[in-house]
Amino acid sequence: MNPDHQTEQPPAIEITAVSKHFGTTVALQAISAQVKYGHLTGIVGPDGAGKTTLLRLLAALLTPDNGQILVAGYDSVTAPEQIHAVTGYMPQRFGLYEDLSVLENLNLYAQLRAVPPGEQAALFERLLSFTSLGPFTDRLAGRLSGGMKQKLGLACALMGKPKVLLLDEPGVGVDPVSRQELWRMVQALTTEGMAVIWSTAYLDEAERCESVILLNHGQIAYDGAPSILTKRLQGRCFRLSGFATDRRQLLMHALDLPSVCDGAIQGDSLRVVLRAGHDLAELNQFTQSNAAQIEPIAPRFEDAFIDLLGGGSGGRSALAERFDMIQDLACSPVECHDLTCQFGSFVATDHVTFTIRQGEIFGLLGPNGAGKSTTFRMLCGLLKPTSGEARVMDIDLRHAGSAAKRQIGYMAQKFSLYGLLSVKQNLQFFAGAYGLNTALQRTRIDEMVELFQLSPYLNAEPESLPLGTRQRLALACALMHRPAVLFLDEPTSGVDPLTRREFWTHINGLVRKGVTILVTTHFMEEAEYCDRVALMLQAKVIALDTPDALKRSAVTAEVPDPTMEQAFIHLIQTAQSPQQPV
Amino acid sequence: MTWFSPAMRALIIKELLSILRDPKSRILLIVPPLAQLVVFSFAATLELTRADIAVYNQDNGAWSRLCVERVAHAGFVHQMYPVYSEKAIRQLIATRQVMAAIVIPNTASSDEAAGRSVQLQIILDGRRANSNQILLGYLTEILASLNAEPVNASPTISDLAVTRHWFNPNLIYQWFVVPGVGGILVTFITLLLTALSIARERELGTFDQLLVSPCTPGEMIVAKMVPALLIGMVLGILMTGAAMFLFRVPFVGSYAGLLFSMLLYILSVNGIGLMLSALCNTQQQAILGTFTLVVPSVLMSGFATPVENMPAFLQWVDQANPLKYYLIILQGSFLKDLPAAVVWANDWPLLVIAVITLTTATVFVRGRLQ
């Protein structure tokens, strides 16, 4: 790219003091930003931060309440048709027709975009080779994998040779390998001079963008190159290792230090971020008293975001402290043998076997469609295995009585709450449903309201709550009956990193009280909190070990210290390589 | 399953709240059905009040003029069109300007004077078969009375029979229609409420949460039944009240008998709704399913067409249609004091349907667990 050329060009997108309200909800508040041609710009932020609204405004599908948006020089209010002509928009909820084949989808979009029939053949050929979808032109779009769907969506969005490409969370539901391919494709487009916007809730994706607009609660928290923001944290990130104490307990104490802004478990070690303006003295002393080693490490974008938000809220889980220590169980809390589930000819879970020990956090990881949800649902007793067996507390949950089910807690972050009931009514329902008597219901509800600061929201509907509060409420509902085993289905997807930290503080506290946790997640970083991780791919467990061991197995000459994500990609590629032509 | 265990109570409260917490949905459950009762009761009319009739009077004698006069002044006639050719009749009927035409031959008056029977021709629009049957009935009655009238003190014709309609002597159609429409509306609301209940939870994802909880399928079904039962009863009583006080349909049967039958009927509809709901994955499927069930059950209930006229096979299928039994009880309770034995004869099939469908619904929910 020629830097001189760029300064001459007007910006691809110019946002000036744009606000958007939906009823009383403020989606965006006085946003101003610019997007350059030939740049990959990330719109980053937790769910509900305003990403989709901003993208729809840019695509001229919504009009701003105040302010002005210029896309390729056209005003989004006065010239929406021109904007539609020069932009390619790939919505989050997949704009493809699942009952049409890949080629039929391309044909449809070519007609919608009025591509001249003469140019169509050449364009299709280029798009198909670009997305490597050539061999799959006859397959129905609904039958493509998550990654291939996104590639097809991208091909359709590229149909009109747009100058500006808007991608709304293209990384959701895509395995890390396909995600890398998507990145490569998008980078190829920016070098051709296209302006590409990639919205995401994953902060690790932000680091790959040339420029980032970080949104939080409808406002811009940061606008610029991600590396500049991350650089502010240089010298403030450390790894603690080699200690003998329980790492969860150590993290709790570390987070309680006034000079520590953020901390997380990373396999057997801890990752700690210092608060701005604090020196290492306190942390050094802490390290020495725990006989640990400390070494500086490179900061990440997420550290910078948490620092921007003001850091975490200490390491103690008041919730877990109220729990009684769970006695040693006579059996393993969760186990499955040769668990298999088949839908017609499609095998969703293929002979999965593992045993979870008491007081362990066990992670089920894998791309969408790998079978982790199916496995999870069979373990919960929601799905009948085709063969094999799943046992929780030594019983099959499908035939379990009420008493046995009272020992289980279940939280699926997206679906746990009753939207038609108020916060208080939700709490009352779950307390009652798990058989707590009236007096105990009252104490436990009061306790949860106090611990999770829910009192301002008691009469509100769950849907009107901020995502973080909703997630706390879901956790409260799942824990009022003090279960011995907790099932968590993607518990933190979309929430901001501070809420995620708080969530894991509670989970770490619960585990120290002897609660057993089974969690599914696609956050690689969350895998680090697990004692053991089962990595699933194409219905099979392809690796099952501690996070550190998984990372060690992925060490290569080029990547001496792989991250969880790199380890994941390495393991998937190793598992797939025998089937793939080289 | 324990009654009024904390779980049972929590479930029932949850179900009631999810239907009744929102004031708008509370109003939506009661007001539109009552409004529909009023509208449908006037719309589903079997009376003929505004008929246009063409007359081709070839006779012009005294009797024929009297005849035209009589028809023109009858309450159901809106306007008369005198015409002077067959062609004109054809045109008026073809363009639907008139429902029927009367052709009086030129011998009519003289035949009448001579005491012979008069032969008139009535031409009807076959496209409107139903209302024409009614119109023909009215016209025949008027014309017969004319012929019977002793214009010339002719003794040849006498009235042979006098028709008496028991239970509804003046054949006020609303006496017949209103209770039935009320029953159908109650069916629809309760069926929809229950059909949506499980499907809604499944669509929104909360059903998994419920299945993982210690609540048993039996408890879930009972809890889901309660609000629909409550709302159905309230609505049923309101409908009965509206029929009695708004439409002044006489109620001569037993209140206790009707209430008991209403309870059984709503239970059986709840059972069907929950069974349907347990099979549906989305609310859209549940709504389509409700329509699929309601339309035939109304058509086969005996509300519009007698059950006895249906082919034997369909009558046999109709044994599983709770509305058929309920309409007998409902209409019987209003217009005739249906004996307790007959009420019971129609009650026990309702009970059987309720037990079977509710058990099946529970089995379906449990089946979903496995």
C-alpha cells in the first residue's frame, strides 16, 4: 500500500456525531469515526454495545437520529440506494437461502446485484476459487459447515464489486481454522483497496485489525490501531508460575492485591496485569511469599480493554463463601462411556468417553457442529444416546427422580430465563422448582439479590437488563439450590470481559468448595481455567488433557510458546491431515 | 407427583404469570372473544330479511294483484321488480339483482275464481342454495295462505297442518346460534393457550431448563393446564351470561350440570392442546396445528349441519370430537331442560377424552426426556 496515496483519498466512511435510540434504549451515543480504504477496521465490543446498529446504519438500513454518515461519499439518509450499490453487507444471521445450492445462491445474488450475464461466469469463477467453494457448488447452503457458510456469505456480499464491505460478526460459529482462512481472504481484499469492516465480540480478533473502533455501552471507548492501545500495557503484564499453592486460591489472593488490575488462570500459571501507576513491589513480595517465579509477558488487547474499563472487582467470590464444603462423593460426578448420538445418517457424537473428577472444571471445546452441544445435552439427560451411556452422580439423568435432579445446576446463558416473568418472579420460580421450602426460598433469594446486586432490577423483565446482569441472574437461578454438579453451556458468550472475569471468580470459588463443573465454550481463553479440556472435532474427542499439556503438544519450531488457540488449530490440523490431500 | 409441593406451586405461578402478567394479554384473552360472540351471533344469521324479488305477472286479475301485494309487504322482502319478459327475469337473476322470480300465468285469477288450484312458477338462483331454500319456504307459505284464503268462499282448500316448533316456538335463530358460538370461541381460546404453552418454551429454549429441573412431566402438564382451565371457565361463564342477558336466550337447564360439563369439556380440550404442544417445536407449528384441529371439529360438531347427516365413517370419527358432546349439553341446557341422564351420557365421553389426551401429553413430555 502506498501511504501517500491514502492521504489523498477521502475516507471510505465518515461518521459524524451519530446517535441512535430504540425507544428508551440508547444504542449509539454521539459516535464519530473514520474508516479508510484499504484498511481492515474492527468494530469491537461486547454484545449490546451497539455493533450491529452501527453496521446497519453504515449499510443505510437504518437512519441515524442525529449526525451524519457518509459511505463512499454518499449520505446514508439522502442517498441510500447509492450506498447499497457500493457496499457489500453480510448480516450476522446469515443472508443465504438454506434450501438453495451454493451456485443457486450465487445466481440469486448476481441477479439481485444486476451483474451483466456476460460477466457472470468470470466473476463466479473468481469468487469460487477465492473462497475455495468450487467443489461444493451443488451442495445446499443449509448443509455447509459454519465456516463454508460464512465463505459463501462473503462471496455473495462481494458480488457487486463493492468498495466497502461490512461483515457483521463473521467469526461466530466458525472454527479457528476456517476463521484463519476468512482472515486471509479479507486481508487479500484490503490490499486491493477495499474498505473492510469486521465486527466482533472476540477481543483476540481485534488484534488482527489494522484499526479498531472499540464500542462499549454505545460509546467509543477507543479508536485507533490496536497495537497502540496494547502498548500502553507494556511492562505491566506478568506470568506467575512454579508455585505449589492451589492456583485458584492464588489467583483469588492476587486479584485482591490493590496494585493488581486483572488476573486470569493460564493452565498451571497465572497471568496478572498491574494497575496503571503501580509498581511491582507488592507483586514481587506476593510472588516471593508464595515461592513462585515471575516473568514479564506481552500484553494483549483484552488486557487493554479491561484496563480501560477500570479493572476487575477483586478475587473473592462472596457467593462461593456461602456454599458449604461438599463432602467427597462416593462416585465420579460425571462420566460417559462410548457415548454416541446419531441423527439419521449423521453422527453427531461418536464414541465419546471421559470421566470428570469431583471439584474439577472440565471443558468441552470445539467448533460449532463438532458435537459438543450434543454431548452436553446427552449428559444433562436432554437427549437420548443412540448407544453408550452417560451418568451423573452415578445415575442416568433421563430416568432420574426429582431428588437426584436437585443436585444438578444448569445454566445456558442464552435461554435460561423466563422473559415473560420479572427478575424476582424468575428467582421465585427457580427456588420453588428446585423444591426449596418457603422460608429457605426467601433467604436464598435475598442472598442472591444482595450478592449480585439485583435489587434495582427486581421488577424488570430479564430482556431489559444489561447482558452482564442477565448473566448474573442466570447464574443465581442455577445456584440457589446449591448443586453439587453445575452444567454450563456457553455461559459467557457475548458478555464483556469484566463480567466474564467476575463469572470465573465465582466458578473458581465454587470449585474450591468441591462443586464439579462441566462447561462448553468456544473462548480459548476460558479453556485455560479448566483443569482438563476435551477438544471435539467431527463428533470425536481428538484430544483430552490439561490446557498446559495440550499447548505443549502443539510446540513447534516456529511456535515455541503456543497460545490455546494456536494449540487448538494445530490439533485440528493434525487430526484432519490424514484425510486431506496435501 | 405431589400436589402443592413447592415445585408444583412454583410451576403453576409461573404458568399463570406468563399468561396473565401483561395487562394487554389479559385484556386480549377476554375482550375479543366476547366481541366475536356478538359479531358472529349477528353474522351467522339463518334468517332472510332483505330479499329482492322479480314478478312477471301475466295475469293482472284481482287475485294475482293481491298475491303480488302480499309478497311485496312481507317482512323479508326488500324490493319487488315488475318484469314483462322471461329474458328480463334471466337477466335480473344472472346479475344477482334478485334472488328469485315469481311467474304468474294469465290463467291464475280465473283458475282461482273457478276454484281450481293455481299453478305459479318460482324461479330461484341456484348459486345461493341455502338462502334460497329459506326464501322458497317463506314464499310457499304466503302463496299457500293466499290460495287457502276464501276469496270466493271456496271450500275446496283447507289447512291440513299447523307447524309448531318446540323449545324455540318463534324460531329465533339467535337462540340456536349464540350458545354454540360461545362454546366454539371457548374451544378456540383454550386450545390455543395450551397448544402454545409447551411450544413456546421449546422455541425460546426454556423447556430444556425445565426438563433438567426436578419437576416431573406430570407436574408440568398439571401446571400448564391450570391457567387454561381457569381462563376457559371464566370465558365459558361469561359467554353463558352474555347469551342469557345480552341475547335473552332462555336458560331452562341445570347450572350445575352445565358447569360440570364445561369443566370436563375444557379439560378435554386442554388435553388435546397439550398433546399437540408436546409435539410442536415452534409456536408457529402450534398455531397451525390448532387451526387444523378446530376447523374440522367445528364443522363436525353439529353446529351448522346435523351430525346424523354425515357418512357413517365420519360419525364414527366424530366420537372423538369433544365439541360434539359439549354442544348437545350446551344447547340442551339453554333451550330444553336436558335430563341429567342425557347430560351424563355426553359427559363421560368428555372425561374419557380428557384422561386419554392428558395422559398422552404427559407421556409425550416424558418421551422428550428420553
